[in-house]
Amino acid sequence: MFLKGQKVGKYEILRSLGSGGFGSVFLAKDTWLNIKVAVKVPHKQSLELFKLLKEPRLQAALNHPNIVR
């Protein structure tokens, strides 16, 4: 996904830290603050799943006497 030395916004990618089911994590340098940070990038499938689950979660949070459960 990202390569060593690649710049993403204010971050310079230093190396990959790992990858899991929902995304990848990279060690990066914040070029504005001059500190090392972890940058997590979700996989495209994770974003689609999040979008898919957003509406039912919002609906489940509704609580009103006129809403049938």
C-alpha cells in the first residue's frame, strides 16, 4: 500500500508495522511535529463493512414509544 519514504499528507512512511483483518499499520514520521507516529489505514473491504453497518447501528440506537422493537 505505502512504500518507505512515501509522503502521505504531513507523514513520511518509515516502515510497515503489520497488517490485520481490518487494515495495515505503518510507522511514520510527523514532519510538522518531528515525532514518530503509527498510521492505521483500513482495507477497502473494512470501509465497505463500516458503511454497511452504519445505518442499522443508527436505527438500533433510536428509542421512542412509537418505534416498534
